[in-house]
Amino acid sequence: MPPGAAELRSRQLALLAGLVHRRSTSPELERLLEAAQNHADAEGEDSPPVVNVRETRRVLERKKRIP
């Protein structure tokens, strides 16, 4: 890494982390998960779609508690 580039790189990584956090905790994602849950309810309780929705919702709820 060139001299002095570490500060710029750290700011870039912080910006990306903020963008990822904002998108992964957005109300739009919650609405999409709700729609996916309604669709997956027709599957069995342990079917892959139901498990994926449940785990994604668990991660979303955890991320919402961490600023």
C-alpha cells in the first residue's frame, strides 16, 4: 500500500460498512422478508425457504440492535 494510503482506505471501508449496515437493516428488507415469510408458510417448518427467512430475520433483528 502506498505511503499515506491507509487513512483513505480506512475511510473507504468505514463508508462501505455503513452502507451495508443501512441496507441490511432497511424497512424495505423487512417488507421483503414479510412477503417471503408469507410465501414460505406453505412449506414445511424445516424447509430450506422457511429456515432461510427465519435466519435472515434473526440476523436483521440483531443488526437493528447494534448501531
